[in-house]
Amino acid sequence: MAPGASSAPAEREVLYYRNPMGLPDTSPVPKKDSMGMDYIPVFAGGEPAAEPGTVVLPPDKVQKLGVRTELAVRESLASSVRASATVQVDETRQFVIAPKFEGWIETLYANQTGITVKRGQPLMTLYSPELLAAQSEYQIADAAAERLAEGDPASAATMRQLRDAARTRLRNWDISGAQVTRSGSDARLVLTAPADAVVVEKLVVQGDRFEPGQTILRLADLSTVWVVADVPTSASTNLAVGGAATFQTPSLPGQTFEGLVSFIQPVVDLASRTVGVRIELANTDGVLRPGLFGDVDLVGTASEATVVIPRSAVIDSGTRQVVLVQTEPGRFAPRTVQLGARAGDRVAVLSGVEAGESVVVSANFLIDAESNLRAALQGMDAGTTPPAAAEDAPAEPDPHSGHSNHAGGQ
């Protein structure tokens, strides 16, 4: 080489010219396609091989199709679940009225199902011979103990023991000594409400006889209710106790009730393949009635930071998920992705797309159809010899001229 020739810029070798639309059509010489677009030169070591199925669109076609892209970002994603739910009675706020002695209901004040009662409000008046006998024994022993306290201390002590035994029997019947009247003619007992509640079940009428342990009334405190949602097992993995929840029902349009997840059933319902998720809601005004049906939105725990893209960018064929990535302006390559958690219109991508890459979120189905056609054409053309390889192939002798013909050297 002549002195100084090493400093001159080396001319890049053109291997061949490829179709500007991404078709499997190449030329050893410069040319134009049917639309008048110049074929793109491919230099030795200058351009990486295009991904299979890559589609190239001119700017006017991109605009005409309405292609839009968004950047994939790295962020934490809190999955959300929407499921059907039903309002139920808080099981920890239910009460049963079941006397431990035999008797008759003389007056039933809580005589209707659904009425509201206050704490200490009379529910019914009872007559019981057993109660009468225990009251009489208590009163007689108490009076005798007072009378014999000074003259016969030993007998007074015996009377006090009898009195205390009668008081204990009354207390075992859930009747305190302070409620026992000292009048022998008063053998009636008034049962009162244990809390502010609603009568949800009435199993007797006035005048009925009841046996020890028989349920007479069932009460429920509705100041707090449960909302039980049936969540599919696949969507319940990221839910946790203490997570935020929102309940809405068509029966109360425009109203939203917020609460927290208080319990997640450890057993899967075999019939529906769902998991019961319970939310406690305050119901001070009583509008949430047991039996109301609605929908609940549950927010799961936030995941670790990962690549996140819009859900509209994913093309789901049923067996795999594909995302179109814009590698260059007008060039779109399909990528098979593995999806993770979802939250609203966002989805996490575990593999296939990197943060900072542009993904197609609009008209991606049209581009995907054209990409599948490109891949099929490339597969059909896989057995042909590319121009670059043809140029390196040894020349065959020309039987007429005795010279060798260079491939493509027309």
C-alpha cells in the first residue's frame, strides 16, 4: 500500500440490498420497489439480522393505521381483583334467647321479626314454677338468716348457706340476685335485650310453653356487617388480610362502601373453585341489609419492581402472548412474553420486553397479522440461497465462453 493509504477511510462493502417493506426479497444491485421506495443496502457487519416476522411500514401507513406506542417502564404493581359479593350478618354479633329453665311466655314484647330493640329493652315476661321455688327459697333463707343472726349464730349461718345456694341456682339460670324480687307473689321474670339489635328470628308466640335450652328469639347486631366475596383461586394469591376493599351494590346506586379484608378462607370451595374473602363494613345507618348482592374491588399487595406495559399491548392467542416492539421508526418485531400480575389496565412482563422499549398499544392486531404473513413467507424462502452467500459461492464454468459467471452479475 502507498504511504498514507491507511489513514484514508475504508469503503464499506455492500453485501446486498433488501426490500424496504421487510419482504424476503433482495437484490445484488440498487433498485426500487413497486411503490418507488429504494431498496436498503446491507453492509458487511453493518446491520444485525432482522427478528423473524419483523414488519416495516412507511410513515404514511403508520399514520393511516393509527399505530400508537408506549414505553415499557419498571415499577411496582399492585394487582386488583373484582368479584361478586353478598352482605351477611356478622357472626360474632348474633345473640340467642334460650332460657335455662322451664316456663311459659306470659307477655311477648318482641312479637315481630325485623323490629329493632335497644340494650336493656324488655323482650318478654316469663312465668316459671322452678323460678318461683328458687325465689321463695332465697327469700325465706335470707329472712331467717337476718332473724337468727343475734340469737342463734349457728342456725343463721345455715340459713345463709341455703340463701347463697338459691342465689347460685338463680345465677346459673342467668338471673342475678339483684333481679330477684322479695315479694312471694311476684314469680315473673322480664328478659331484656343484651344489645342494640334486630330480631331476625321469632320461634314462639305469646302463651307458648318452653323447655330448658329452647331457642325463643334470635337477635343480630347490624351496626357492623360482613361482605363475603367469592374470588377465583388464581386471583387470590396476592390478597392479604388488611388489604383495601370497596363494595358497591345496584340496590344503592351512587354509594361506595370502603373497608378492609378481615379474613381469607383457607379452604377452596370445590363447587365454584373460589376462595371466600371477608370484608367488615360499618353499617351505622343500617342501609347494608343482609342478603344484598353487589361487587367488591380488592387491592392486592404490591409486587417488586418489574417491567410494566399496558394490557392493550398484549395479543393473546390462547397458547402464548405476543407483544409488538418498535425496534426502529416504522419497524415492528413480535416478541413472545411471559406475563405476571395485573392491575387495572397494566400488566407486568416477566420476560420478552425490557424497560425503555416502545410497545404497540393500538392497531397491533393488524400489524400482527402482517407479521405472521412475513414469517410464513420467510419460512417458505428459507431454502433459497441469499445473495451474500451466492457471491461467495464458487463460479461454475460457462460451457460456451469458457469463462465463469458471477452470481447476480447480469
